[in-house]
Amino acid sequence: MRNSNLVKLLRLPPKWLDRVADNKLPESLARLIVPLLEVPPVMSELDKIFKRHDGFESRNSLQGQIENLTRNLTRKFTGDHYSYVDHDTHRCLIDTKDPKVREQLAIVKIGDVEVATNVVKFKELQDAAVTELVKKRKAAETARANKTGAKVSPAAQKQKAEDKRKLLEIRIRNWRHHWLASIIAARLDSDPTEVLRLLMWFLVRSRQWPANNGVPWVTLVDEAAELAGGKPIKRTSYDSAMDAWDLLSTAGLPGSNVSLTTAATAFCSKVLNTPDKDKWHPNIPYAVIEEIAGSIDLTYAWKDLYTKKSLALETFYAIFTTEQLLELAKELGSLAARETNRKKIIAALCAKPVNLPKCLTLKNTKKGSK
């Protein structure tokens, strides 16, 4: 068994073998590195970590570093938690049998598992494949609808109307969710307690779901540290946490650019304003935003959108169908109800202030600060 292990170690590059020979790298830890020899990005980062700390702290520490590096710097093609695959089909849609694609993805093996080391190209190809799949599904649905024609039963019509209603409810809640988040973000400067509360919760959330829904936790933290320290972080380094600490350790001291509170507020604001990729499961749950927003005067905030001629108004009205817009216009007592063209209805609703729509109100909303 020992001879077999020594043979495996001989596959290591000379500098890693020298580290083993100099007793700076135990053989047990070196064996953990062997399966990663064909993954240059991971090997490069491990080398940086080793140089910075003159070794690895422990077996558990190295295993954790390897897990994080392979998760961030490679992409698997199977539908497990860390595979960036289509959420609907839970499978990778990239044609990995195509030699050209394999070359573009720089596919290698970690043990018996193939992974892509070009994560940017992986995302590009996967996103394109998902878009194409969605188009095909919509085309198939349209074809089925055209085929049935007028032969739609009353029950089917009722179900279709119910589906439209539920979809509208979801779209309204998503729009309101991000509207409220933007209001909360804008008032953080005057509410340091809310900043601290959000920081604590984001810490838990990022641990629970580190690659969730398009919120780039690491990037946003780096940006906050850069703001506090006044200079950029070397983001290619796995050990950028120490670079960030070097900046944060001087924040708020005489001669520093900004206070820690300002940097923390900027971080929270960016998280709140980051769009969700998966609109069905927002990164910040509805309940969290709605509870924080309990003291917001929504009537005032809605009027403020009209005062500022915010584009958010157009995006809100755009989620309704023509029929739904006409119903909403009637509810609001708007002259837009006289229009028949969808674009004209939206333009009319955006042009003249109307009351806060009932669909945007929150249950148990408190009368409070503006």
C-alpha cells in the first residue's frame, strides 16, 4: 500500500515533491492534491495558499479549501447542488460530446468525474441552451393551442383563467418585493440598526446558499472592503479574505476613505438591489422584506414614483395583460380604461398619478416613517 501511495506522489510537479521532501507538506496532504493535477486553476490557487501560509494548517483545512476551489473554479455536468444546471430539468444541457465544446470548456477529470474548468464558457453555453429549450417549449405549447383551436371546454377555459390569475399574483408580488427592497436600501443610511440586522442575516443566508440566485456574495463583500480601504483586492487569489482584512482593518481610522458603517451600508444596499435570476424563489425571502417594510408608508412611496417619473411604474404595469390592465384602470378610476391599445393604456397610467393599487398593499402594514 505504501509503495502504491509513493507512486501516486511521484505524479506531483517537482516543486510539490520538494515540499514533501523538505517535510513542509505531509504525504497524507500531498495525496489529497494528486487528483487535482489536471485542474490548473485549482492547482494554481493551492500553490498561492501554500506560499502565503508556508504550508497547510491541517487535513480538514485543506479538504475545505479544495472543496471551495473546485466548487468555484470548475463546473460539473451532473445535477447535484453545486452543478450550475437548468433548474427545471435538473440536467446540464450542453453537448459535451462535441470535441469543439469540450475544448472550449477545457474539460478535465477529477478522479472519475469530468468537470469544466472554463466556468465563464460553461455559463454562456448553458444559458444559451436553456434559452433554446424555453423557446422550444413555448413553440410546442403554441402548436398545441392552435391545434385544439376553438375546441376548449368551459372547464379548460376556467382553469386557464385561474392560471393567469395566479401568475399575475406571483408577478405582482415579485415586483413589489424588489420595489420594497429598493426603498429599504435607500433609507439604510439613516438606520444603522437595520444595517447590522441585515448583515447578520446575510451572513446566515450566504452560508446556507453560497451560490444562490445570482447574488455574488464574495464580489459584493470585496467591493465593500475596497470602498473602506480605498484600493482594489486581488480577486484571483483564493485567500482574498486576508486582502479584504488588510483593507477593513484600517477603515474608520484617521486618513481612511470611509467609515465601516458606510462600507457595510453599501454592501447591504447592493445585496438588496441585486436582481434575482430565479424570480420564483427570491434570494431574500418575501417575509424578510415585507417585515422590514412594515413601517414604510406605501402610499407616499407610490406617489414618489410618479414624482420622480420612475421607470419602475412602466415595469409594474407591463406585467399585466391588456384585459388585466383595463380592470386595474377601472379600479384606479383612471381614464386609461377608455383605451384599447396596451401600450396606450400603460402610457396613460404612467402619465397621471393614481392611487396605490390594492394589489400592492401589505397585510398588517404599519403607519410609520417615510
